[in-house]
Amino acid sequence: MPEVARNFAFASALLMMASFAIWAHWLRGPLLQRLDGQIASNAKPAAVAMKLLLAALAVSAAAAVLAIGGWIFP
């Protein structure tokens, strides 16, 4: 069980790094210009980053449960 928990933790770290990379790129990316001349941001990358961050949270929670289960039932 500890090996599976370690793999889940690694996958969670990768998801979190991908989320932060998308979010950081979104912050310095170009803004969209509307037809009336106003500037608007593109919210799609932020939504993808949020979904990746939530997936990382779920995978890390599963890793924590498996790690605690490995301590209780060695």
C-alpha cells in the first residue's frame, strides 16, 4: 500500500505543477480585445487550472488515505 500511496502522491504533485504552470502562463498571457474596444481576460485557462488543482486535491486525499491505511495495516 505505501508504494501505491507514493505513486498517487507523485501524480498529485504532477497535477499541481501543471495547474500552476497553466495559471502562471495565463497571468502573463495576452488579454482578449472585445469588439467595442474593451479588454477582457480569457477565463478558459483559469478554469482548466482550477479543475487540475481539484484533481490534485482528490488524488492527494486518496494517497493520504492509503498511507494511513498502510500504517494501520502493515
